[in-house]
Amino acid sequence: MIAAACTPPTPPEEPTLAETLGLPSDTPLLDVACAPVAGVCTSSIQAQVDAVPAGTTAIVRVAAGQYRESVRISAKSVHLVGAGAASTIIDGTGLTPVAGSTRFGVVVAQAPNSSVRRLTVRNFSAMDHDHFRSALRAESTAGVVFEDVTVADNSYAGIGLSEASGARLTRVTAAGNDAIGIAAYRANGLVLTDSLVAGNTDTLRYQDEQEQYRESAGFKTTESHNVLVTKSTFRDNGSTGVWTDVGTSDSVISFNTVVNNKWHGIETEISDHITVANNTVLHNADGTSTFADSRHGILVLDSSNIRVENNIVRHRRGITDLGWSQALRLAETEFRPVHPAIGQPPTDTVGVVIVGNTVEELAPTGSVLGFYDALGEHGAIDMLAQADGNTYRRATGALLGTDSTGVGTVAWIGFSQDNAVALAQWRAWRCASVCREQASTLGGL
């Protein structure tokens, strides 16, 4: 008897592009070929986007090459997919500004669940600095995904989210944009993960101190809730690395690396219920600025119910021009004008929890942990709800454990050769009827 021949198993079919995007396999697919002339693609991405019927879903696959156009997706769900950020490039070089505005790169407007993936957007909005433009933008929409994209060398913001809920930004690079790498306004439920935000804010263009601070950042949110910023790197930005502002709440900044930004590393301002946890915050505001304002590793300003936990914060106070500068500071301003969206902003910093952090000052002068309350309404005792299990370290220097202006206004922590004395002074500041500063230590570097 002759044995039957064995039939090799049928290999599994490769998933379709639609299936890799989590879409039905029969999702319509429209291709854009490059058709280059003098190194520039002549095919139109916008023409294929326009070919998708309103109210439907489709994939527009863009071949490798350099495209000189702007793309707008609206009233439909379009997944714009390139051949890779190094290969498919949408470039604004040489484009004529539109009357009354400037050229954007890619805009997703009222186009829920659309996505932009595997391409680069660069050199847009080069003539506009006053109208909050962004090269890659989602507005008045929900569920947008930006994934494996690079947004570089654009004027004002690289990526902008405006009233865009549930957006997910994964493995994005925002680099070399003039003012802000990523700006999020009313972007509830935003998730930013596994991304790089680097070298944003042109300090030569923004030479005024207040303009540089107000109009720039690596990443900034306003009026946004339930935001998650995680597993990302923010470095070498000309302003603050990560900044929550004006009504941002119930959000988490965790497992990030924040290094060598010229203003603060991480700042919460006019924010509520923000968790800043498990971040590495190194060498921000390292004496590189010409401005006299204070800069900090982590700053909690006019914000309540902030939890600062398990971070490593290493700071070097500027020797000449940085004024008061700490690795970690809690502060209140005296007055803020009425904000058009939220009314009278709060100026109280209360209910802050600082636990399990390693906080280091590398300079021989300057304090490690600072409090500032110009009106003397709260001071260190009321600002902190809890401060347990922290390690404070600094380079050996003069005693910095007391300040003659009084605890109610300004208090900071340092140490002399006698760590026990300095820690006792610190605890005396912090303890009211119940001592909130427990199991913390002071040490030298």
C-alpha cells in the first residue's frame, strides 16, 4: 500500500492594509502615485481625498515621494497612509499663501475617526506667526489618529488639536517647529504616547521674554480633560517641555523623559487634578537663558490637587540670571485677569501631594524645593497636603534651611553639613497640628 502524499499546510494570508488599520477588509482603497517631475510628485493627494464620497470611509494610500500641496479632509472618514515618514513627504516649500491665512499641511475637520499615518509634513505656514496655525491639524472632530508621522520645521505649531476629542498620537515626532511642537485646545481624552517632541521654539524669533513663555512649548494643553501623556521624550525645546494650562484637569503625565528644555521641565498652571508620576526630569533651565525670571524642573503654579510622585528631578540653578530657581517649586500668583473662556482664574495652589521623588540640586547654591506665595495666604504649610518618602539632595554649600522673609511667604529646603539640623528645620516649617513631611531624607551629592 502506498502512503498518500502529505499536503503542506496553506500559509495564512497576509492581512490587507485595511485590516492592519483595524478596518473592514473591503474598505475602499485609492492610490496616489508620485509621477515625479524634477524630484516633485505631480499627482494630487487632494484629488483622491475629494473622490471619497461624503459620509463614507476609505483609505488613500500615498506612494513615496515629495508632494507640494495642502490636504484637507472633511465630512468623511479618510485614512491617509504614506510609505513611511522618511519616504512620503508633504512639503510646503514654495507654496503661495492663501489670502487671509497661510498654507496648512494636512487638516482633518469634521471628519471623525480619520487618520494620518506614515508620512512627514514640513515647511508649512512659513509666513504666519500670529494666527495659531499648525501644519498638521485636527479640528471640530473626534477619534482622529496621528501615527508614525513627523511634523518638522513649520511656523508656529507642528501639530494642533482644536475641539478634537479622543485623539491618539502615537510614535509622532514634532521637531524644529517655530513655537509649539504640539498644541491641544479642548482636546478631551487625548493620548500622546511613544513620541518625540524636540527642538521646538525658535528663541531667536521669540526674543521677548513674555512672548517666548506664553506662545511656546514642546507640548501644551488648554481647557482639556482626561489627557494622557506617556512614554515620550521632550528635549531641547526653547521653552517649557510639558505644560498643562488654563482649565486642564483630570490628566496624567507619566513615564516621560524631559531633558534640557530652556524654561520649566514640566509645568501645571491653572490646572486641577493632574498626576505627574514616574518621569525623569533632567537639566531643564540650566542657566542658558538671558532672562531673569525663575525656571524650574517641575513647577506647580496656581493649580490644585496635583500629585507629584516617583519622579527623578535633577536641576542646576543658573548662576547669574535665573533668579529663584528650584528643582521643584509650588507657587501662587498675586492676580490674574479674567479669562474669556473660564472667567476669573484661580490663584490658589493647595492640596498638592509630593511622594517618593528624588529631587537633586547640582549647584552649590540655590534651594532644592521652593514655595512662593506673594500674598502670604497659604505658604508651604497649606500648599502641601502630603510630602512623604522623598529624597532631597544637593551639592555641598551654605546652609539653605531657613529664609528670613518668613514661612508664610517664601520657604525653601536645602542643607548644610548637618543634614539632621536642616531636615528638622524643614519639618518645623511643614508641620502644623499634624506633620505631613514624613520618611523623607536630605543628603549630599
